[in-house]
Amino acid sequence: MKIEIINFEIKGNERGSLIALEENKNIPFDIRRVYYIFGTKEKVRRGFHAHKQLNQVAICLNGSCKILLDDGNEKKAVLLDQPDKGLIIREMIWHEMFDFSEDCVLIVLASELYEESDYIRNYEKYLCIEGSNG
Ligand code: T46
């Protein structure tokens, strides 16, 4: 499984830093939704699902966390600890977020509006669907 990281250009000057996120430019899809996760308690794992159609880019704006990506064959954990680094989470990739620092703010740009029916929240079902796709 290929881990896809986007390195955003920092438009910095002596006043500080700025990163611009633009759909179909440095974000590889139309951005239809933005949400952010913060205040996650220590030792809590989140996620535990795959999306049937949704593509996403996750960026840790502050602090750090890890994201486990699992394509049904292989699992890889990625540390997000820089606001200029975005992790692409493609459709049909099982993902779990963990090791949140107390100050972690994880922003996620999503290609679709929120739709609970797009979630596969059962790992056995995920493996079954993913196996029959490929
Ligand atoms: C994902 C990972 C990275 C909404 O009402 N609207 C939304 O846009 C979202 C994302 C969530 N919700 C509600 C659904 C739940 O009642 O917020 C609550 C928490 O969502 P969830 O338990 O799905 O959160 P995570 O952290 O497990 O997963 C989230 C996203 O849901 C998911 O799409 O890929 O972050």
C-alpha cells in the first residue's frame, strides 16, 4: 500500500507562516466538507471504519496523532505532527486514529457531505467487500 503524503507549500515571511488549501490544486478533489477533531482523550482510538466512496485529506494543525491505514492486505501507521503535511485517506481504506497528543487538532477535508450510509464500520464486512472488489 502506497502512503500518499502531500507536502503543502508554506507561504512564510517574517510575520509568520500561511498555507492555502485549494480544491483540485493541492487537494486532489472538490472539497465538499471540512471537519476537525480536537480534545480527544489520552489512549482513545477513533475511526474504525472505511468509506465506500469518500476521499479525504487529514492534516494535524497542532500537536500530533497517528493514523493506521489498512487496505485489507497491509497495515501502515503514519505520524502526523506538522501542519504542512497532509495524509490522503482514499475510499475503501480502513483507518484508525490513535496516540493523540492533548493539544492535537486534526482537520479533515472531505470530498462528500456527511453520509452515514457511506461508512463501513464492521471490519469483517470491510474485508469481505474489499476482497470481492479486488
Ligand atoms: C473519518 C475520520 C478520519 C457529523 O455529524 N458530521 C460529520 O461530518 C462527521 C465527520 C461526523 N459527524 C458526527 C457522527 C458522530 O455522531 O460526529 C460524531 C463523531 O463522528 P465519528 O464517530 O465518525 O468520528 P471519528 O473520529 O471516529 O471519525 C471521523 C469521521 O467520521 C470519519 O469520516 O474518516 O474521522
